[in-house]
Amino acid sequence: MRGIVSWGAYLPYRRLDRSHITAFLGQGGGRGTRTVASYDEDTTTMGVEAARLALTATDATPELVVFGTVAPAYADKTNATSVHAALRLPDAVPALDLGASVRSVVGGLRLALAGGATSLVVSADLRTGLAGSADEAAGGDAAAALVVGEGEGVVAEHLGGASVTEEFLDRWRQPGEVRSKVWDDKFSELTYVGLGRQAFKEALAATGLAPGDVTTVAVAAPTARIGKALAGKLGVEKVAGDLTDTVGATGAAQPGLLLASMLEDAEPGQVLALVVLADGAEVLLFRTTPALASFTPARPVAAQLAAGAPLTYNRFLSWRGMIQLEPPRRPEPARPSGTAAARNVEWKFGFVGSRDTTDGMVFLPPSRVSIDGERTDDMEPAPMADVQGTIATFTVDRMAYSPSPPIIFAVVDFDGGGRLPIELTDTDLEEVEIGGRVEMTFRKLFTADGIHNYFWKGKLIRG
């Protein structure tokens, strides 16, 4: 039996009310909200967060990592290696990028389900468009990660599916452009509905199922309208919400996000169908197993939907680079050193300090020498990425360079030992207080000369 062993979904903390777009520009916008990745997030950092959640909920160790997005942080350079490093996976585990299209992501999931290795399939997307455009309002930022394997730990057995490929001009964007272009919405709807019905019919025939045997179907489509048009024609009684009213259409992340949401609401013994419309149609059928009853998601989609904080539209435009705000008048940072980063991968990407094996003292960053100077290299690794801490003191810096000033720095005492001044993210000034609790999150400090300086920041544990 092979299928889904674990999952994790990540929604950024900030939310943009679509009506604010209309109020600001006099056009665009709409109803509901969309998720917005922070200025220090990209598809790689969001993918890391989703993967951390997926691996927290299982003991399975990936033998393969694949990462897909339509908005990669790097071209030429493999982005999956940064995910691999942040997760501290063994060197022997391959980390590969999927092509820059929505279809490639679901293709990676299909290949993982057909393979024999325990695979971590990570997807993330950062959706935007020109100011006032439909894509800007309807899009959303998110990430999802699925652990695919076999054995008693499988919570959703893969029954089979079908694939239909069609070449037609629907949505396209040249590399480096912000704006995606669309040919014609009605043409896309007519084409996708036909392809989706064909693939769904073939998937049912291949697995010996009837529409009535499917408990829930979720449709990941370029727009909510296309998804709803197809869902109503599949003959399945229950259609999972596509989250477009609260999260938005999340592109490459949408298939994994919808599957995660379906699994959270499912019970053992149910048949779930995932339909993905992207340059054709993909249908994947799963049957949930008794193992689902004892599975606990690390951070459910529903809980993340209930959280979050508002973001002003002008700040959204600034984060997306649509407007240029005057930064603090300080020199911009120099580009990070590739050789220095290579020498400190465990610290920079994995947030691993050192612990003195004699007295147990934790050093952040790692040290070779004991606090009394009496011992050298009497240390063991101290992984800290999943360790929470308490704010001992903090300061608000309005002068240091930042793409989104001011910067909040906090001195954090970590549970079990270790103290470090760290930058806080996803935090409003009025929320910070001495004694507040924080957890670590993988973010981007800055980008210089096209090099992303990834490291770890703290974020408040609310509630």
C-alpha cells in the first residue's frame, strides 16, 4: 500500500482585504481576503516551513526531495538544496527542482506516488500581478508538503488516477516578468471543463469506482469560476472548498494545499479525489486508512485560516516592489559570501549550535571552546530550529537598513539553554513584550547581488 504518509501546509501570517485595493486604486479588488508572503519570505522559505510541518507529524525520513514553484528564488541554481539544508537531511538524499509550472508540481506528486522511495514533495507559490489586476486580488501565497511512502503509516492510499494533456494557450508569463497574461477566460473555462470531465471519467474507470463512491472532490483550477464550473459536473455530492475566498488561488501550491485541507476533514474509509487543471487535467484518487484516525497535523490549515493579521495595501505594494519607499539612509548590505556560507551550512541553514558535553552549556552560534577556556572540541551538535524561547529584552531599530523598517531585535533565552539576539518577523510593535514566547522560522535577511541571505528569525507564539 502506497500513498500519503504525512502532510503540512503553510499560510503566511499577513492577510490583505481585497476591498482595500478598490479603496486605494478605484478599481480591482473584490470581496474576501488573500494571504500575503512577508517581505522576508519567498517560495523557498515558505516551502521550508511547510516541509517542517510535514516532517514533524511523522517519523518517516525522506529518501528524495522534490520542490516545485512557478516563482523560484533562483534560476540556474537548485532551490531544493536550500530546503534540504534547512531540514538537515542527509547528504545522500537527492534534492531536485521541478519545472516552473503548476502542472510540473502535480506531475512530481504523481511520480512520487508511482515510485518506491519515501519522497517529500514540496510546493510553494507567490502570486501577484499588476496593481489593480484580477490576478493581484484573486491570487494568494502558500506552500504545501506531502510525504509519500508505503506501509502501515499511510493515511491515504493512492488508488490510481488519470491524466489528460492538452496544448492550448491559456496563461503564460515570460521569465522575469511580474505579470501573467491570460488569453480568454471563457475559452479557458470551456476547455478545462471538458478536459477535467474526461480525466475524471477515465480515473473512475481505471479504479473501478463510480461518482457516488467518491466522498469528496477538490478542484485546483486557475480561477475559482473554472473550478466551480467543473466541480458541479462531476457527480460527486461533496465538493471541498477551494479556499479562494480566504487564501486566494495559490497556483503551484494549490493542489497540495487542497489535498491537505481535504485530509484534515476526512474520516477513515473515505475516497477523496483531487482534480488539477493545468495545461490539461490530472486526477488522483485516494482512500483514507485507519491510520488517519490517529494522525495529528502539526498545524492544521483550519487553525492557520483562523489566525493571521491584516496588511495595508500600500505595504503590500511595497513588499511586491510595485512602489519604492525611501529606506533608512544607511548603506545597503554587501552580498553574502558563498564560501563562508558553505563553511557554516549547519548553523546558517539548519540553526544548529553546539552543546558542551561536560557542563551542558549551549553556544549560539556554535563554539569549539568551553566557556572557561579549559576544553576545545568537547562539543556536540545542538539543533535549535524547533526549540522555543522567551524574550529577555528587545529593541526597535528605525535606523538599520531593512526592506520593511523598523526592525525589531530581541534577545531570546532558549528553552534548555542558549541565548541569542534575533530579528523578529510577522510581529507588530504593540505585541512585543518581555517574557513573550517565540519560535523560529526560516526567512530571508536580505538579497544583495541576486544572492538571498537565508537565516532564521523569531516569531511570536500567540495565545
